[in-house]
Amino acid sequence: MANPIHPNRASFAEHKQLTYFVVPEAGTSEEDILDPVYWSHMARQLSQFSEIRVFFEDRPLRVDLMVTSSGPAFANVIVLHRYDLSGAKADGDYSKYEAKYRGPHSKWTVMRKADGKVMKEGLTEEAARAEAKDFEKIQAAAA
């Protein structure tokens, strides 16, 4: 049996382990964030056991990573967990426009369904739903 853990072998995680919140540019893939060179610009900040919470800008996805090793221009990471956030979508069908969550920077947006054009962004969920309805009313009035 192992010896009981001594208090000097334990500490608050906040003091020993850094956690980063990262929002990659739209178009970045899950494979991209696993490439050690992808982290080259922030590699000097990362240390072994640092955690990185990646929130994708263009899709409802969060991936938690842990740094296994790093150097001046690279960081090796592994996936700890993957969260599908697609359940965080606005309810309802607004016909030609939809309210859609697009990540921490764009937040809730109003998008035209026909071509995916972003009509308005940076909204709360409630505001995006209301704006989508307004765009629909404007469209109907113009027809």
C-alpha cells in the first residue's frame, strides 16, 4: 500500500496550473489546434499541464486541451474533453433568417439562411431572436 499523501504534495490548482481561454479564427479545424506549431506564438506562455479551453468562433464546439510539453516555438497538446454545444441554439424557425450562436466573439447572430450571410452579430440570444423576426417582417413588407 502507498504511503498517505503528505500535505506538501498538494496545493491549489490555481497556483500551479494555468488555464487559458482561446477563440481561434473562423475556419480553424480541430486538427489545426492539435498541431504543435499552431501554438508557436504563445508557446512561451504555456507550460506542462497548462490547460487550454478552445471555443470555436464559427461553430458550437468547445475542446479542452492539456499541454504535455512546450518549447520556444511549439506546444504539444492532448484533448481532455470535447463538448458539443449545438444544444445552445435559438428555438423556432424564422423562415429566411435564423438566430444562431457563433462563439464568444460573434456571440448570437442573425444570419440569412439562403447564403449564410451574417446580418447582425454580437447580440444576446433574446435580441437575436427579436432581430431575426424583424428582418422577416421587413422582408415580408418589401415583397
